[in-house]
Amino acid sequence: MKYLSKTIFCIVLAAVLCWFLPWLYALMTPAPSNDPFYGFSPVSGEWVNGREMRDKALRDSLLPQIYYRDLLAKDRLQDSLNGKAMSAHSFKTHEIFFVNSPRDVVKRLPAVWLMMESMPDGVDLEDPKEIFRFTEDGRMEFVDIASNTVNPARTRRFTETLRARGFSFPATNLSANITSRKAYDEGYLMVDSEGKVFHVKQQGGRPYVAAVNLPDSVKASRVFIWEEMDRSLLGMAIDTANRPWLIQRDGYQAIPFPEGITVDPAREAIMVMGNLFNLTCRFTSQDGARWYALDADTYKLLGSLDYRRPRTAASEIADYIFPFTLSFTSSYDSLAYPRIGRFSAKALPLWIAVAAVCLIIGYRRKSLKNRNNHV
């Protein structure tokens, strides 16, 4: 029993040290600065690092779509550029800003979802009064939150409308922004069991369902609804080959990203910034970020940039100290459990030497103890 307790103690101690020592080392060593922030200039047709450019006046002039407020405050905003009128109104009505992290993707989905009213009686949006769920018998069932009772009429209406539009139950992925603190509500983007994408919302208590026009050979896996000031784009879809698609609000046409551009939303953070001139996308992973600029009208590729995050000297030294790291949380999900990563064979000689020293010390202590007992 004594031997077993010592063994358990050693295992627990080793686990704690495997977590604590790399964490302490990272805390004591310098952390890398933030990644550079790039914008694609409609003036020069090149990428501009907005954080590192020392000449702020030149930066503002090269990136008027980002720093137009500063240009307006200094009365330096020109009337037009590339045939497009530039004003505070034109910039605001073409703004898109969407971010998504892997933690938002790799998470447990709820069994029920809230449904907002897109056309409320008043001017402002109201908090949802009903939830819905997909039943095993292929229905979209609505439940009143206050009374916890099923609304059979709305359940029947939505279920029949979805089936009539070609929706295959149940939904495998949903995206919505459930809050009354926004300008308007577009409900949900949904992926059905066959990989088709649908726009579903409630207007005046009635269902609004529209199918997104994806090619038959394309199956969607993820969808992201935007609800931004620029209403030309409803959101984004990611297909099973990790190719992103833009979803136009009018006509529900799906526009593929240029060939060769892929993103894994479970492993990469997504940021999309839209403006009067271009649509800038950043896909960030552990190693760095990939930047793409698409034309705001044609969505053709204007430019790309691959930024690789440099390794610090502290990280290089850590490879010779720690053979692996143990962590309990991750930036890729919200679950807590032991995770072993960052294996480094460079640290094996050090720990083999440490193990040898510990064995020698232990052997000598045991020999000394036996000798004393014999005496």
C-alpha cells in the first residue's frame, strides 16, 4: 500500500510539474508582440501595415476605407476614388466586420434555439418569446418560453414551409445573432442534413424560408450569418472541402472564394472586413495569418499575403527544456481536459540525464540505507 501511494503521488507530481513548469517559463519570458494589421490600399493596390507605419498621414491616405474618420476630422477626405464617391455615409453603409474563433465552432450545440421576430409591431427588435427544436420525427417544433407549451400552429407552418422548400431534416449547423441590440434581424442560416443552405426567419409570426443557390456538387458544413451595415451579403458558408462561399442577400447566390483559398473554422480564426472598395479576409492559425483582399463588386482576388509568426528565442530554448507540454484548456474549444502537445525530441537528452542522476541518487540512498540497517 505504501508503494502504491508513493507511485500515485509521483504520477500526480509529474503531471502538475508538466503543466506548471512550462506555464511558469512562459510567464517569465518575453511574449511576442501582436501580429501586424494589414489593409489593402485602394490607392496603391498594395498591402499596408497600419500598425507599424510611422507616417500616420500617409497611412490614412493609403487606407481611406479604414481611417476615413481621421481624414474627415482633418478635412482631408477627397470626394471620390476609383470612380466611387467617398463620404461618411458611403463608408458606413458599406461596412462589414465579422469575427469568429474556433471556440465558437468547436462547442456543444444546444438542443433548442431562440427565434426572434424580424418584423416586430414596434420600431425596435424585441427579445425572443419562443424557442424551437428539431424533433426526431422531422419537425421544427416551437415552444412558448413563458408557458413552456408547444405552439402547434407555428410548428406546422414552419415544418410544412421548410419541406416545401426542399429542406431535409434535421439541421446540422445553424447560425444566428440572438440579440435585440442590433439594427435588424435576418434570423438563421441553416445547413440541412444533405448539406444544403437555407435562410430561415420569422416575419409577422409567419415563416420565411429561402434556399441558397449552391452547386449540386457542393455540400456545406458551416454557416455564419453577418447582419452588418452592408446588407448586400447575408453571410458566409464553408463547404466540406473547407472552401468559403459568400452568400448574397438578393437572389441568394453563393459566390465562391477564388480557387485555392480554404479555411478550417475549427482550427483558424476568421476575420472579414468589408468596405466600399474591397473585402479583406484574415485566417489566423497558431503559425501566423493569411490575408486576402477581394474586390467589393466582383469578389475577384486583388492580393494575398502570407504572414508567418516568427519564433522567439525563448521558444527555441524551451524546445531544449520541455519534451512536451501539458495543458487543460485550449483556444480551439471551451472544454477542460488534459492535453499533451508540442513534442520536442531536443529536450530528451536533458531529461535522460536528469533521470540518470535521479536513479544514481536513489540507488546510493538505498545502498546507504541497507548498509546502516546491516550495521
